[in-house]
Amino acid sequence: MQRREFIKNAGLGLAAAAGTTALPTLAQSPAPPAASSGQELPTIKWRMASSFPKSLDALYGGGELLTQRIAEITGGKFEIRSFAGGEIVPPFGVLDAVQQNTVECGHTCGYYYHGKNKAFSLDTTIPFGLGVRQLNAWYYYGDALTLFREFYGKYNIVNFPGGNTGTQMGGWFRKEVKSLEDLKGLKIRIPGFGAEIFSALGAVPQALPGAEIYPALERGAVDAAEWIGPYDDEKLGFYKVAKFYYYPAWWEPGTMFSFYINKEQWEKLPKPYQTAFEVAAAEANIRIMANYDAKNPFAIQRLVQNGAQLRRYPDDAMKAAYDAAQKIYAEESAKNPDFKKIYDSLRAFQQPSDIWMGLAENTLMKFMQEQLRAKKS
């Protein structure tokens, strides 16, 4: 189909959809805090539990950035001390700890709590979902923040976007995958909806914490494992035991992290401190992604120099995964009102966004890649 016909037909499709589905409206900016009455603001000390180890400096460091900026904005009166995963609560125990006020706040991923309610995964990423810029647009100018505040409120939590990795790499494989058939029986470390889809394709998903992935690959307990992307994957040395590095991670098109705050603690916080937290969280959200974008290009070069072999997922595997995802989402929507409400908003936002992203930016990027391959750039 010619591009002009595609845009014309896409526009007609969107116009028809608009008659039945209202597209998200721009979010209103929060009202500024009331002017200080001149009273001295209190000194407040909180603890923040992270799901991430200090070795993942881009992620864990994003939480430290938040705490540093809040201290600077408040002149040191609002102090938050950050603790790495496992120091005061287990990495996957952050939601419970914040909900129960064991700690006042946390830095984590919604999809770590997929087993509690699959709607949590929508706050992080879902297969064939939104990319990082689309997620930020949906959050800051769509319905996402309102919907997730309602959802997290059921767990006594106030949430903020807290960083992103962008589209991740598709994992390390001991053997090459040339077709959908090669996924059958494959033992792969992967969480959340990605695990459900791989299972539907005939693979055998495994749940493993990060520290156990390398030895499992080395001894053949798993055939493949996904983690994050070049910068973090290089640190864990996966290229030494599984040389085939696949892309893209269709199950993680834009992996968003979150800051959680205990709702009662949030409501007791002075308004200027709430504003400080909101501003610092937005800065961390931007800078974590920028940090990965600065480091991943050089890390992928080093990985290839050290023997990693890049491979794209076969088309038949991608298509089968996409079809399986749509079936899984429909089934979950039919039985989970929390999931359906948020998922419907995501898809209504994604349709016009995907058309726009494909029209300008992706077209230019594809052209630039062609020039690189022709060694003209």
C-alpha cells in the first residue's frame, strides 16, 4: 500500500473509532502549593526500599537522584535514605512494604507484582504495548496517571513514573532460533505476560532472580534468558555463556519503573514537600532513560567485539507472539475489571500514537539506518 493511501485509510479508521471511543484528553497541570504562611517547615526523614541492586547503577542511581534532588529542593529538611534490594526488604517485597508502611516509599516495577493483579504489569510494560515516549505521553497528558492513582489507591499507595529502559533487547540464547518451531520446549527465564506468551508458543518459562541467571545459563538449566539491555547485560557477563543476542524484546517495548509512596504518609506530607517529590520524580524519570540512551550504544559495540552475535526474532515467531498476546489480553479483560479499564485506555491512546510515530520519526530512522549500512553516514 502506498504511504498516501495508508495515511488516508488510517485517518478514516481513527475518525470512525472516534465515534465510539473518546481519545484521552490533556491532563491538567496540578495547582501550585499554597503560599507559605511563614511557618517553619518540619524536618522529615523517610526510607526508600529499592527493588534494584547497587550494581545496576543506572536504575538504583535513579532512586538516589530522587533523594538527592528532594534534599536540595527542601534545603535538607526532607531527607529520604535509599536502600538497595534486599537490604531492608526483599527486591519483590517493595509493594507490600510500602502498602503496610514498613517503609514510606519505594522504587520498583509494577510487573513484579503480576501475580497479585495483572493490571500491575500495565504500569510497567506489556508485550506489543507503548514505547517510552508513548508511555510518558499517556501518563502526563492522557488518562494513565488518573487511572493508576485509582488502582494503586486500593493498595494504599500513591505512584509516580520513575524511569524507563526503553525497548529492551530480546535475550541471550545458547542456540540460534531460526523459526517459531525452535521455541518449542525452550527453557527461558522471563517474567509476567512475556512468560505467558512464551508458554503459549510452546516454550517453558522460568522464574529466576537476576543473580541466578548466569549460573543457570552456564550449566544449561535454562536455554535462554532475558534481562534488560546492553549496558546492564554486559555487567552480568551473559555473552560468555550464551552468544546469540536477540532483538527486539517485543514483550518490553518500554519498561517503566515506579516510585511508590504510602498513601497516609503522602497525605501527611507538607504541600511543598509533595511538590518537591513530584518534581524530583519527573527529573529521575527523564534522566534514567537518558542515561541508558547514552550508555547502551557503546555497550552493544563492546558486546559484539567480545563475541555476541546479534539476531532478529524470526517473523513467524513475532507474529505468533502478537496473536497470542491479543488473546491473552482479551481473556484477562473479560475477568479482571481493573485490567480492562486501564488496558482499554492504553489501546485507545496507542492506535493514533503508533500511526504518528511510524509516520515521521521511524521513517527518518529507517533511512538513516540504510545510510549507515551503505557507509554514507
